[in-house]
Amino acid sequence: MKKILTCIVFIVVLSGFASKLCAEGWISPTSNYAVPKTPNNSAWTDPQYAYDSPLAPNILYASCSNSGGAQEGAQLVLYRSSSFRCKYIRLNTDFDTAYISSVNIAVGNFDGSSFTPSYTFIPAPTSLNNGTYTELACDDFYTINAIQISYNFKINVGGFWLYEVGFYESPPTISAPTIATLDATSVKSTSANLHGHIVSTGGEPCTTWFEYGTTASYGSSTTQVSGYLNDQTCGTHLTGLLADTTYHYRAVAFNSSNSSGPYSYGSDVIFTTPTTGAPLSGWVSPDSASYSTSTPWTDLPYTYDDEGLSGAEYYHTPGSGTTVRYLYLALDSSITVDKIRFMAKKISDITNIRIDLRRAGTSTWDTRYNATFVDSSWGTVWNESATIATPRAVTEARITFTTTDNGFTLMLYEFDFHVYNSASPGVDESCNAFIDGAFAGSKK
């Protein structure tokens, strides 16, 4: 009997230990193997920089050059010593589409000398993001330990850059995600920011969106956004709302276990738009964005959705100078402002940010911030200016960065105005707050 009890205890302990070994989340390769090309007219250099950290800024990179004309370049295998269950990979790469026709990507198993593919992607360059992550999904879960990457060159080229590669390690069982609806922020007469919190993904990155309307039957939905992880928050900026109206909304999520429904829902939350203009106090997001350059800023709404991980992006091409042209962030109606704040990515190529505010009813711009700033890489740090000595009515902000003349991606995650309240100037009465070390409106 004693032996039986001992075995039972041992099995229970082993079971608990095994469950702890089932990880979940993004992991990096730990080793590399650059496959020689014959004839040797392409080669990889510094391949270890493709996995130094899944969160590393775009500074260190693996690169591959080619001198043999149109052809497939050398292959690079990045791997870990043990296998894991995976469906999602992501790459952060940078190249010129004039030189590269496609990228060959396969996941599978590597034994130290040969690679056996389980699943193959062949994305064109235009389907991969420049200087920021592109997430790719296999058609099923595979037990792998490696990824193999090569590029198809159009012509001879000096090289291209692979900043980071990551695998998503998935647990053996995927369940439906759990999502909570958070309070709305920056509620104006015709717009508002909605928020939700991913309590649990269920074991893989999940897709989220919001249902909203003037009753609990909703009737309208926002765009679905994928790739959310445990404990992140999701959000969106709504426009076209009716003034002096009560709205209902709830957060929605799914992953592969409930992609056909029923979906996962947060609770019903309500907010009421004011009769005119902005709230009487608190932090307020812009309502629209534009840019003054032939090289476009992309994902402009991400600067006013209160999401501290997603942001507007600007790809700064080599040789384009050391000043980024303006990004304009406008309000639907003027508000009296006593403070501003922002979150932006700080890398060595960016030395300074300048923010000007335009006075209501004039073409006059006042510089309110012109200095270096704190890196707000994953949405946990606000750069907040000193209180404006004389609060003033404004309608717009414009933002520019001073940089090196290198190629990199610049990100502005969020910008907010603070509404002046004469009863308690400089006090933040809004719903925006830090919760558990991260901003409540951030995709952490």
C-alpha cells in the first residue's frame, strides 16, 4: 500500500512538473546555421543578431549579400535545441523591393546539419512589413525547432537586413479566450475610444473587436485585429457618433478553438457623449491625422486609439535627411489645453522630438516640447510636458523628429491633449490610468 501511495504521489508531482514545461508565448531561436551556397555568390553575416531578443530595437541585424544576379540567395536556419508546438512565426526585416522578388520561409526540424520542412511560406516583399514585425500563421500546429529563410534576388545587391525572428510556443490544448470590456476614454460629442482586456488568450494569439450601438443589441462592429496576447488590452477609436447619446458596447474575441463561434464576449459597458465638444476635464485624444511628406506615415488612427503598443509608423529611408516631416493630429473642435503627453519609440537613430500646438482660429504655432524623450517602447511610459503656463484654445498638434540619415522605422504610439479645468487646473480626472504597471489603454 505504501508503494502504491508513493507511486501516486510521484505521478502527481511529475504531472505538475510536466504542465509547467508547457510554455506559451513568443520565444527566440538560440542557434544558427548559415547554409553555404554553391557557387558562393551570396552569404549571411552576423546571423546571431536575428535572434538576440524578440523585443530588440532595429539596431543589430543579420544580413545577406548577393553578387550572382537573379537567383535565390543563401539559406539561413535559426533553431532551438529542443522541439516545441508552434503555429505562428514573426519576422522583422528590411529590404528594397527593387532588389528582392520574394522571401522563402519554412518551419520544420533541424538536426545540426540538415533541415526538414513541415510548412512553407513564400510571401512577396509587399506582404512583409519594413522595419517592424510581420506575423505569419501556419495552417495547423506543428512540432518544430527551426525556421529556414532565404531571399530571391532580382539583381545583384549589397544586402538586406533581418532584425529579429520569433516563434510562438503553443500549449497542447487551445481553449476559447476570455476578454473583459473596459471603460471608454476620450469621450467627445462625436467620438470615443473603446477598450478591452484579454484576460486569457486560451493558448494562442487571439483576434478582437467591439460591438456597439445605442442599445444592448448593438448593431455595429469595429474592424477585427489579430495577434493579441495574454494580459494585453485592445482598443479602437470610434467616430461619427451622435451628441448627447448613450451608447452600449462590448469587447469580443476568438482564436482557432472558437473561430466559427460562439465567440468570447466581455460585459456590456455604456458611455454618454456630451452635447458639444470635448469632456470638461481629463486627457483627450486627437480625432484625425495627416502628414506633410511624400513618404507616408501609416496606421495613422493608432496615434489616437489609446493603444500604447500599436502606433503610427514612418519608414525613414537612408539619404532622406535628418528631419522627419510633420505628422498633424487634429481635433474636431477647439479645446483649452494645459498639458500634452506622448508615447514614442526611442532608438539611437532618433535624437529629438518637437511638438507644436496651433492656436484656435489662427495659423500660429507654439512649440510646447522640443527635447529628447524617454523610450516608451511597449506602451508603459508617458512623456508628459510641464504644465502650459497659460492654457489656450487649440485645434491641432504637429510633430516632427530629428534623426540620423540611416534607414529605420519610427513609431509614435500615442498623443493626448489635457483639457484645462479652471476649478482644478492640471488635475487628471479621466479614466486613463496605470493598472498593474501598464497603462489601462495600452496594448502592452
